[in-house]
Amino acid sequence: MKKIKSFLHTQKTVLLVCMCLIALGSCNKNVTQQDVKKEVEDAQEATSEAQEETQEAIEAREEFTMDQKNEQMEELEQRSEDIDERIDELKKTAKKSSNQEAVSDINSAIEELEDEKQEVNEKLQEVESISAEDWSDTYEEINEAVSRIEGEIEKISESLTDN
């Protein structure tokens, strides 16, 4: 809205400048009231068209931002599902391990991952109410948490294959 007001102010200024130029230009020729009226109408029409174009651009930006949010949400939800599957695989692998001390450590790490994963799931649920404009910071926060969990899963997987 602030951009629109600024734009309108600019258009009014342009209109005034046009009127002044017409007035200055009329010093050498007779300008009729009809000429001035025509110039004013042209300037108003140009302003109206610019307002419409500005509104269309704002709507297109909002739609793009919302589409981007939806795509990122789908990506995070898919990664979240992948994490659930990988945690289940880790649990199965840990049960098969013969090193009980390592299994205990791994089970503790898995529990911590599940807690972190639950926090991510809660944030993903909350995101539905966040506007597309405010989405960027939230996305980064959730993306970092998911990446951290994925990295920890990778470390646990490697430690299981080493045992």
C-alpha cells in the first residue's frame, strides 16, 4: 500500500509538471481551455493505467510468493517424511547390532532426533498461518533444523555400519 501511495504521489507530480510545461509552452501560442483539458485528461488516463499496472504487479508478486511458500512447504514435508523413514531404519539396524553399548548410545541419539523432529513437525503445522511475506525466515529456521537432523542421522548410520 505504501508503494501505491508513493506511486500516486509521483503521478500527481508528473501531472503538475505536464500542466506547467503546457503553460510555459503556451507563452508562444494561444492555448485554449480545451487544450489544457485534453492534456489533463491524458495525464489522468496515464495515471489510471499506471495504477492498474501497479496493482497487477503487486498481485503477481503475492501469487509468486505464495507459490514459492507452497513449494518450499512441500519440500520440507517430504524431507520430514524421509527423516521418519530413516529413523525407523536406524531403529531396525540398531536392534540387529551385537554391541549393546553402542545400541544404547544410538537409541539415546534416536530419541533426541525424534524430539527435534517433533519440534520441526510442530513448526510445519504453525506455518500454515504465517503469511507468505513472513515465510522466508521461518523457512530458513525449519530448513536448518531438518538439515541438522539429516546430518545426525547420517552420523548415526555411519556409526552403525562401522560396528
